[in-house]
Amino acid sequence: MYHGRAGRKLGRTSSHKEAMLRNMVTSVLKHESIRTTDCKAKELRKLAERMITLGKRGDLHARRQALSVVRDKSVVGKLFGELSERYRTREGGYTRIIKVGYRFGDNAPVSILEFIPDEKKKEKAKPKTKAKAKEAVAE
């Protein structure tokens, strides 16, 4: 019977899949973007969002739980510092998956998993006045 086995197999043993997802979530937290296949990205999103939620909790137990997955102290420091502050007011949905096409070698569908930018960066810059625009052109 196959009861209670959630998630995709990804063509690997469970230990290989766990190690691969740990490496990938560390890379996503470090670089804030990763390019991988669609299925791996969908599995990775679950783990990455769980790590952000642990970072938002911020207590010692959450830090130890994150260290059991990430295993890189500098990345955990970034998770509990910069990333937890960025998503403090957001209640989930910290990542997005953008489909970018197909891989050349085996035609596997490829996606980019990235963190959604915070609301502060979304605000558009104010349009320049005509005088400031003329000064910029003159330089």
C-alpha cells in the first residue's frame, strides 16, 4: 500500500530526494532565485515557504528546525534576518514559479522559482518634471 506518501517521487530514492531538496532550498535562500524543472520547483516551493514561515517565527526552536534542513549558518542568518523582515506582513505565498520553456538536452519543462519582491520595491518612481528631464538630457 502507498498510504501517507505525499509529494512527488522525482525518480530518486527518498534519501536522494531529501538531500537534493535541501541543497536546492539552500540555493534559493542564498540567491533568491533558481532555475530547475517544473516538478522540482513545485516540490521546492513547499519547503522554501516553510523555511520563510520558520524565519518569521524567529524563536530558537524555529532556528534549530531551519538548521536541520538548511545546514548553512550564514543562509539561516539571512533567513531569520533579511527575509523574515521582508515578508513580516505577508501571510504566505512568498515564492512564484515562472515557466521559461524546455531544456535543450531532454526537452524537460524548465521554470524559475524566485521570491516575490516586497511591497516597498513595488512602488513606482515618481515621474520627472519637464525641467528635470531637460537637465538629464543636457548632461
